[in-house]
Amino acid sequence: MPEKTPENPHRVDMMVQSNTCFFMKTNLRAWLSLIIFTLFSLILLADNDEGIKKHHPYAVPESDVIDLGTLKAGSRAAGEIKLSNRGEKEMLIAKVRSSCGLMIPTWPREPVSRNEEVTIRFRYDTKRLGPFERNVVIHTNAYQKTLVVKVIGEVIPIE
């Protein structure tokens, strides 16, 4: 490292300053790259939802929770889940299953056209007393692939 001389008393300081400047430029480049990448990602994400709907079926349930209310033991309990296709392509419901054997779902096997709504029906066996919370899992070819709708209620004894 060069030493200070009467002709150039600031030589060492210039070298240190020069190295610091290099690191600051490198760090600044990294920060700018990160900011540009982040902005680009946000722009893509903002437009992504509409792009997905143009190229895929897009399933939208009417509600995420179905409340069956208070049911008497031994009664017939039934419910419906309305599901619409907001995408441009046809949607197929491959399978609907429940989280327990007390709930039996039925669903249409035909393709669901764009902006069309279908109804998935289910029966609930009211043999078990007390509050319940069950999930109905809907498997589709839509962008989301799997939807989960919660079914809640309470079974009370017959008076």
C-alpha cells in the first residue's frame, strides 16, 4: 500500500475511499436489482388473477361455511353448496368427499360451463348428538384444484 509522500499526502485516504466507493456501488447495484425484481413481481401478481381466469376454470363457492343450525336427532338433514365457474374454460368436478362417514355428498358429473353455477348436495346423518363441524372437500380441474367448505351445526335430542 503506498505511503503518504509530500507530493501526495492523501494517497492512502484516496485508496480507502476508492475501495469504499467500489463496495458502495456494488451494494447499490444489489439493492437496485432487488427493488426492480420486487416491483416486477408485484406487477405480475397484480395481473395474475385475471390471467389465470382466462386460461383455466376458476371455482368460486357461494360460501366457505354452511350452517345447518340446530337439528333434532333422527331427522333428515340436508344441505347444498353452490359452486360457480368464473373462468373461461369448462370446469369438471372430479370428486367430492366429506371428512366423516355421517355426511354423504352428491354432485353433477357434467362439465360446468363458464359463468354457470352448480349445486352440490349432501345429507347428514343426525344419529350423533352435539355440535359438529365437518369439511366437504371438492376436487376439480379448476385453478385451485381443491376447495374446502366447512359444514357446522348441532344435533339435539328429541324431546
